Amino acid sequence: MSNAKNPALFYGAIAVAVVALLICIYYVIPGINHVLVSGNPTATHLKHVALFAALTVLGVVGALVTRPKAVAK
């Protein structure tokens, strides 16, 4: 499969990385109401932070692996 004709995976991986990073930052901030948590919704949730940080890394690696190659002249 040629990535030069269809860079959707590349841009999709970048989008996943950016969204996961934003959610990671959201869960690390204490004092705001975090959705989808059990226990104290205003505390820092390190498991969520670790999960979304790992998804950020996977998105970056996916973008690096699927980046479009330059066309040789």
C-alpha cells in the first residue's frame, strides 16, 4: 500500500496523538470535574493520565511509521 496516494493513516495518527494529549492534560489537572471516573471526580487520576500518555506515544509512533515519503525526482 502506497502512503503517497493515501496519507489518511498519517493524519489519523496525528489526530489521535493530539486528542490523547489533550485528554491526558485534562485528567492531570486537579480541581475540575473529570468525567468517566470512579471515586473523587476532582482529583488527579494517574491511571487515566498514563493511559492517554501511552495513546499519545502510540499516535506519534504511528505517524512516524506511516508518514508520506518524498517523491524522488
